[in-house]
Amino acid sequence: RSVVTNENYYNQIAADYEAASKLAVGAPAPEIEFVDANGKKFTLADLKGRALYVDFCASWCGPCRDEIPHLAKLVDEVGNNDPDILCISISIDDNATPWKKLIEKDKPVWPQYLATEAGQKSISEDYQINGIPRFILIDKNGKIITVNAPRPSTLNKESLKALLK
């Protein structure tokens, strides 16, 4: 408080610091609720045991769509059954219909999820994501590795696995 004497500035800095520290390397990943195409609910905790490379996207997002072929190639290199890492996509679409149509059209081989209303709130507030596509990496114990992971267009299996170390 001796450096910042203005109460409003101090409170804003303290709030920003607290929010950022929740996303620091090694911090527990904030929970996100999402559903699969059948409506079954999941959370990130349900997927613990393998590191997660999470793609936040939407059916209407052009840059997200541009990353899909690269993500498909990365998933092909890594494999769905890799014991170390699982790639998943979580859509922030408000309406499930276009999301489901896109899944039917593209037939991605990695898990596809749709954020629930609570999940969308967590993505925007807890993860401070206000633009997509966005990729994050979470370790097998549910701890943050990075909330600004490289896009699949810049990764291959080796470079992705190197981020896990």
C-alpha cells in the first residue's frame, strides 16, 4: 500500500493479481462444466489422469475452423490413446445445433464438448478468455501448465510433449 496510495487503484491491482495468480503455472485448473453430444455432463476433474490440451472454440469462429486440420494432424500424431496426453475441444456455442452439425460434418476423432452456461462463465471469468481460438495445457493432476498454449498449427507431437515437462 505504500507504493499505490489511491484506494481504487490499489483494489484494482489487488483484484488483477488475485485473478492472475489463479492461472499461474502449477495452480489448480479452475473447473469447467461441459457436455458431450449426448448431453452427458463432464468436468475437467473427470478427465484427470492424462494431461489435457484443451481447444476452446466455436462453430462460428473462422480462426477456430482454420486450426481444425492442424489439430486433427496433431491428434493423429499423438493418438487418442496416448497415456500422457488427451486433446479435447470445448465449444462455447450458445446453441448446440450448429455445434452438433459441425461434429457430424467434420467427424473429429478427438473428444468434442459443449460448455454449459456455468462452463461458459468459468471460461470467461475464471480463465479470463475473451477471444478464441484459445488453447490451454493442464497436467495429469489437474494443474495448469499454461493458459496460453501454442496453437496446433505451430505444434507437433514432440513439441507438445516437451511442454509437459
